[in-house]
Amino acid sequence: MQLVDTHVHINFESFRSDLDEVAFAWRQAGVVHLVHSCVEPNEFKDLQAIADRYPEVSLSIGLHPLDMDKWDGDQTAAQIEALASSDKRVVAIGETGLDLYKAENQATQEDAFWAQLQIAHRL
């Protein structure tokens, strides 16, 4: 059976030293494609380097709802859209959504989520 993992974070520090072993493991398990979720635009270049190294990795880009301190409205939305448009390996907008663990920034989360949905619709 061939599998697709639609939400990975293989750029995390715990994987960096043995990424080739991690890739071997996903291939052995039958995973033929992965979508690497970008939690904030500043990590996008690192994810592109991983996708360069492993052709079965596609990308998503967005801003995680717990990172709303980095949301600067239209400027952040434009950055996400520009990065998404710049690389054909981007197949989704995300990581995005609502996370009410930090309910004090719920309005900002909703604004960011709506903006990212609009980007996804345009692309």
C-alpha cells in the first residue's frame, strides 16, 4: 500500500541529525509522498532545502494560530502569498486555523485564518 502523509514537520531539531534515516523509515513504511507544513514564513527556506533533497516532499506555507505575535495583517498575508506563488512545490496553505488554547488572541487568529483562506482560494 502506498501512503501519503499530509502533515509533517521533519525540519524540527530532533530530526536534523538523522534526516536520511527518517527518510529511509518513511520509505520503508510505504510513504510515497509527504506535505511539510510550514508554521511560519521565516522557516520556508529551510523547508525548500528539505524538498530539494527529498523529491517526494511537497510544501505548505502559513502561520500557525499560536504564532499570532508574528501576524502583521496584510504584510504577513502578502509574504505568505508571495512565497506560496514562488515555488511550484507548495500544494496548500497552512499551517493555519484556530487554536483556542490561547483564547486571548482569538480575534487575531480569526483575521489570520480568514486571510489565509482567501490566499488559498486565489491560488
